[in-house]
Amino acid sequence: MFDVSKLNDLMKNAFQLQEKMTKELGSKSVEASAGAGMVKITMNGHFDVTTVSLDPSLLAMNDLDFTQDLIKSAINDAIKQVKQLVSDQAKSMIP
């Protein structure tokens, strides 16, 4: 027979694990760069961009398309890193 109390316990544990994972991911961050470090992006485990750093020499080039491409590349790299961080975090929490 189906035991509802076991399902409730399972759901409670899953919720607690999710809260713990969310809290831990918020305190972790990754840094990605592009253009030999001319663009640096820091992103936390919630996929929030927390810092953007542009080398002044990049702005001096006055090449908007190049600058936009580097920013896009750094952001995409940061997203990949955070996805891996989330995956690793989830795996570490599975008993």
C-alpha cells in the first residue's frame, strides 16, 4: 500500500536540498574572460552577472563590433562555467 507520510518526507527532503543548493550557489562565482583578458565577466551561481571589467585599451580601439563580440564571448563562457558548477553541486548533494 502507498504510504503518504513517506512521500511527504521525500518532498520535504527534496525541498531542503533545493534550498541548500540555491543558497550555496549564490555564494559561489566564476570568472570568464575574452580577448586575452580585455573583457572579464564575473557571474554567481544564480547566473547573475556581478562584475564587468573592460580594459581601457579595448575602449580606445573604438571598435564597437569587436567589443560587443568579446563581451558576448565572455558572458557565454561564464554561463557554461555556471552550468558546470550547478551540475557539480547537484551531483555532490546526491547521497
